Amino acid sequence: MVRPACFGFNPETAASNAFQTSPSGDSASAALREFDGLEAALSRAGVRVIVAPDTPDPIKPDALFPNNWVSFHADGTVVLYPMLAANRRRERRIEVLARVRDAGFALRRIVDLSEHEVAGRYLEGTGSLVLDRAAGVAYAGVSARTDRRVLEDFARQLNYEVLAFEAVDASNRTIYHTNVFMSVGTRFAVICGDALRGAGIRAGVRDRLEASGHEVVEISFAQMQAFAANVLELSAPGGPVLALSARAQAALEPHQRRALEQHATLLCVPIPTIERIGGGGVRCMLAEIHLPAMS
């Protein structure tokens, strides 16, 4: 997690992120309280949390969403991603990687995809990519922030199968990131199937998820808008924990909650300012670490 120094509304990302709204009041202070609340809740649940501080200069309004610029993989690979907004490229900081290394994790290889920015091609980490790491499948909704050519580069260098498709919201607008309408856990998947264009695509994605052993929990457009798919399964000593926002949990129907509770303990935290102003949810705030321990 990256503790923000200058959280705020980012005009450079607003054109492609329909979840963002203009701020009112002191959003930076509220976002800090929400960030600290999530960190504390995860720690109480036994999830190991590494926090890297943001730097105030240069200003990085979305620094608390590190999963968009970096991902960590079980073979020791670290991937750096190309970002659409110029002010978000400042978030790629070696100090954050050093914090992870100093916590005892081995960083054996860096795959830097950021060179695609020169050609105007982007792939924003595990916002653009929803990874089934066990099956080696990367699900991706193509958008201004998710380019098919960068997907191919990622797949080649990390040996992933890619399922790419178009996804739109209830107003027929392209959805900016895959992880707001889809999440894949160890034995479950949450997805807004209505967002996927084409009945054949919807059926194909569902079939692929079920073939890899996932119980599929379908959500509606309204639930997607409440970040009900923007969730992340995490490891804790007492068993898997599913991190989600209070808004996301409230949007779920009882049968959906019961389905998810069969696979993980639900850990919900209120982050209304971050969701409203930043246009991202709990999952976006977490760059999960699958790296091996240093020997």
C-alpha cells in the first residue's frame, strides 16, 4: 500500500473514469483517514501489510492506487506498466520496490513495459488485468488504458493466456479498468456479466472461469457501480480474507454474500471519499505480493 501525500481529484484520468466525481470539502484528510482505516483493518485480520509513503513532490493524486503501475509474481518477477495519465507515471518509484525488498522479498527480474507509453499504448497493471495466477489466465477489458499489443507483450514475457474483450457500463460507456467489473479469487469469481459485449463472449468467459474451478458470482450494473467486483482475496493466518469496501458489501444481496463467505471471511472498510473522488475501490489500493522470500 502507498500512503498518499496529496490525494485529490485527478483531471487527467477523469475523461476515461466514469466512477470519478468532483470533490467537495477536504478530500485529502478524509482519504488519509480511510487509508489508515483499511491498513488497520487488514493488520487486525492478520494480513501482512507493507506501507510505502508517498512523496509530496511531485504531486501524485492517485498514488494510493499502486496496483496500476506494478505487479509482483511468484517467480520473483516485478512488472512495471505503461500509464495513460502523465501525472500517474510519477508513481513508478524505485523507493517503493526497495520497501518491498527490505521487507524480505526477492525481486529477481524486472519486466518494464513502460516503454509502450512512447507509442501511446497503455496497460495499467492489475487494474487492466484480472489475473488467475494459478491457471495462468489474464482477463482484460480493452479500453483506452488497456491496449491489445501491450497485453500480447505481457503474455509473452510472463507466459499467460489472455482473454480480451470489450466491456461497457449501463450507459454503454467503455469501462476503464477490468477490476471494477471482475475479480478472480482462488475458488470464486465475481463478475458483472452484463458488462461484457456479446452473449458469446459472456458465455466464453464464464465457461473459462468454471473450467478453472471457480464459483461464479454474478452482479448487476448497479452493484458494479458500487464497487462490488472491486474486491481482493488475501492470505491471513486464519484463512482467506476478502477485502472490500462497506459500499460494496452493502450492495451485495444476501445470497451473494453467502456465496462469497463460503470461500473467505469478508473484511469490509468504508472508503467513500476514495471511491467517489479517486474512482477506485479497495482492490485498487492493494498491490498484492506473490514474490518468494529472500533466501
